[in-house]
Amino acid sequence: MVRLCQALMVSLFVFLCACKDRINNPEPLPATPLFVAAAADTAVIERGIDAIPEENAILVEWHDHEEHEIYYLYRRKEGAAAFALLATSSDTSYLDRVDVGTRYYYCLQAENDAGRKSAPSDTIHYMLLPKANNLRISTEDSLQFHWQLQGMRPVHFILRLFDESRNELVWLSVIPPRYQGVNEQITFNRDRSARYDPLTAGTRYRWRIDCVGAASWSGSESGWHRFTML
């Protein structure tokens, strides 16, 4: 029922905007803008609506189009009755600083150089989860990655390890939570999927932990942690 009401709200918004514009000007509307499709959680190249490592914010991306001069990004916070204008931009992305644990909905409208507005886009949505924190490594017996998480456990974690100098992905591993308090850990290359093993002495690496939630389009990305192999 909630999804049906949301769909009706967006449809009504599209209908009213389109009708108003067509009455005033019979020329065709500009092309409807398109959001960039979100990449899979395990994609090496991350695109589309997503969390970011640097702060509690949602990155929203859309495709450029030769007809479009200005974009109007609208947002509706979960529980709000209607969309409100969030940003007016000539860029094709927006970083929205938001609250953790609340779902946000976005739709987009474009304007051409004649001042005509398109029909609104489809609606996309995302909810930030708490970030993994206190990232560290240990090397007593083997290379171990450690992190902590307070609050609701995700469906799984994703560890991304890069060679910093080459900006090359060395290891990407999907890790189920252990449900043993706040502390989590994993041994390097436990799943035998790393590009190479062992890591190279004197090389600087960076890694982070993504949390993937049970609800659709929900997650977080920790800040990057860097280390040099001795």
C-alpha cells in the first residue's frame, strides 16, 4: 500500500507538470532525465546512488543529455508527504548529507535552453546504515583485518583492498557477520580470491569495509584505512 501511494504521488506530480507545460507551449518536452543505474554491491567501479566513505551522505548520479541545461533534483524524506526541491545544478551528480537510518527518495527534472522543463524522472531511494569503524590490521601470525560495528548487523560486509600506488584492486571479499558483539575480523585471502598473495613488502595499501543491509538499497562505507607492508 505504501509503495502504491508513493507511485500515485509521483504519477500525479508528472501529470500536473506535463499538462501545465503543454498548455502553455505545444512544443515537445525535453527528454526525461535518467538516473545512473546503481552498480552491484560487489562492483569494482561503483556508480549510481550509493553511500560514500568520507561522511554520512548519499551520492546521486544522473546521465547528461544534449537537450538539458539545468537539472532540478527533488527529495522526499521517509514520512514526508511530498517531494521538495533539493538542488538546482548544471552538474550530473549531487552529494546529499543525510541522517543515518532514514530512507530518502529522489526524482529529477531537466530544463532546456528555452526554459522548458521535462517530465520528472523515475524515483530512486537509499538509506544509510551505521559505518564500520576502528579499522586496523594485525600481522602476528598472518595478516588480519579488524573492525567494529555498533548497532544493527548487516546482511554481510564487503572488504575492498587496493594497491595505493597503482590504484589497483587486490582483494574484494564478501564476509558474513559473526554476530559476536561489536568486533569483526578476517584473515587476508581467506577465500583465495586475492590478485596475489602475499602482499608486497614496502607497498602502501588502503582498505575499507562496506555494510550491506537487509532492506533494498541500504548500506554504508567506512572511511579508508591505509598501511604499508613491512
